[in-house]
Amino acid sequence: MSKNQLLVLKFGGTSVGDVARIQHAASIAAREAAAGHRVAVVVSAMSGQTNQLLSWVKEIDPLYDAAEHDTVVSTGEQVTIGLFALALQKQGYKSRSYCGWQVPIHTDATHGKARITGIDTTILTQSLSEGVIPVIAGFQGVTDAGRITTIGRGGSDTAAVAIAAALNADRCDIYTDVDGVYTTDPRIVPKAKRMDKISFEEMLELASLGAKVLQTRSVELAMKERVRVRVVSTFKDGGGTTVVPEEEIVEQQVVSGIAYSRDEAKITLFSIDDKPGVSASIFGPLAKAAINVDMIVQSIAGDSNKTDMTFTIPRSELPLARKILEEQSAAIGYKNLHIDEVVAKISVVGLGMRSHPGTAQIMFQTLADKGINIKVISTSEIKISVLIDEAYTELALRALHTAYDLDAA
């Protein structure tokens, strides 16, 4: 990598979990600066800090005011930025900390999961030009009315990518406790391999399907703004995976990675009138409650004038979804409601699926050979997802990893 590049380095909660780890992370930033690069740093709160702050909010009022919630939980990053800047100063580098409102990072007023609307780079650009390493609080911003907001879980990744885009940085490095993006979870499949590169499209699918390495919103933003993102370990030298435009992937494997999610629940509404508007009566109220519906299958019931509707939602949102559907039972007109909470979603993702027929058949046959029944199927141009019994999750991952020749990747 050539000198005098502009790098945005983001350190997550485990990377700044205590003072010793903050000092180590600061040494990484210092190393990049010593190599001749201009460096801006974005940090999360120390691991566990946000949960502690949130518990205090809930102790006062479980039905808390969202704006005051943001005022409290945003303080975790304020501690980290100050300590990180001090650690850099101790190592001989000029550094200054900035809260989101000081930059400022402008957001809308959706407290708890605000969206970034713009970033004023004046202060950051001036700091960089003076040889100062700015250390910025991720996860937070400010409304036009001057109220502090938080960007939601994983928001520090999104803030880092947004800052990199605003500064026209050469790259955004996400430092975490893993050394890159793997073909699947290496804790389940020991033969999983780290990828040197992965496309934005593939990473977005994997992130949305359960892969925990990068947050979905950060990948969406990186793809939109064409920000090169590198996932790298804070605790191990070398390695890393760079997320790049599709045209930089020279050899496209049929399947690049396999993701899974155990946070799934399957809902089936039996014997609904087969008529226009019935889907809207089901999914409209769920959408208003911000419940994310994923896989949807509609099938004709025994009576040809009736239909059954099956769909999946995050398991954590099941109590609210059940309440809404029961309240809407008369309007929807279903006969029975059945819920299955012990399911998992397995997804194969790859750019090569566009030009290689038979990818789905390999998945279906592999699962059949292992005696694994498929409950629901969903596809896109570069993804196939199936819903199976949760007990078969690990068996399915290992079998599919072998079937798609990823063991030897």
C-alpha cells in the first residue's frame, strides 16, 4: 500500500474492552500513522458498557423515552474516545477526541436507530491536515434540533463507513475479534476458509442472513458509496478480508459462503380466503410494528377457495407478531395459527450462481441425503435460503460446505 493514504480505522467493543486493549488498539493506529498514512479512528463503547447503560435506563422505566435513552447510552463512546486519544498522545502522536455532535454527524430524529443524513467534515479535515489523529465516537449523531441520537446496534460500523465516504478515504478498516470473513462459521466447520476478497453484493447477503462479521447497514452504505472495507483482527497480525466491487473478483466461485441464523420463527395461517387484499391484511399491521418478515410461501389449501400463508420473522419479535395477528384475526379470517420456534435458516451465497445452473439442486439433494427436511425455500439472484429444524443446523452447514467444494477452497 502506497504512503499518504487516508485510512479510517474502526475498533469495536472487544477491541477496546479495557485500558490495555485501548492502548493496543492505539498502537495499531500509531503504526499506520508511522507508515505515512493519514489516520482517523472511530470507536465503539467498551464491551459490555452499552448493555450496562441500557440496564440502568430500563431500571428507571422499562417504557423509556427514546430520546433520553440515547442521551444515556451514547456516553459509553465518550469514555472510549477520550481514553483512546490519551493513549495516542502517550505514544507521541497528536490526537483529539470528538463526540458525534461535535463533528457533527447529522441524523434524522429516529432515536435508537437513527439514520445518518450527512457529515460535516470541516473539523476532521482540519485535524488531519494538522497531523492530528481524530478519534470519533461511533454509534451516535445529532438531530437538526441538537438532540443526541444513536444509530442502533452495529452503528459504529455504519458511522465508520459514512465517515470514510465523507472524507473520500482510501479504505475503511474494521478491526474486530476475528481475522476476516470465512466461508462459514469456523467454530462449527473447522475446514472453513478465510476469504481474501468478497464482493459487496455477497457480503451484504451474508450480513443480512446471519453472518456477524459486518453490520448490514454498513455494507449497504459501503456498496452505495464504493468504500473499500477491510475486516481485520485487532489481536492477530496479517490476514483480513477486503470487501470490494464485483469487478475486482477475478474468479467467481459458484458459492462463496454459507450463513445461518437461529433467530427464526415460522408462522403459518391456515385456511385464509384466496382473494385480493388478504396479504395486505396480514403484512400491513406487521410492517407498521416494524416487524421484519423474511421468507413467504403461499399454498392452496384443501378447499380451492382457501389458501395457507407461511412466513418467517425474527424469533425475538414473535410475541409482538403473535399479539398483532390474534388482534387482526377477524380482519384476516384465518382458521388456525401455528407457530414453530425451533427452526433455523441456512443460506448459500455466491456470485457464480448467476451463471451456474443446478446450484439449488446440490443444496436440496445434500440435505435430503442427510435426512434433513426443508420447510420453506427462498431465493434471489445470488442466494438460496432454506428453513430447517434447528437441531440439524450444524449438520447442514458441514454437509453443504463439503458439497460446494468449500473445504478445499
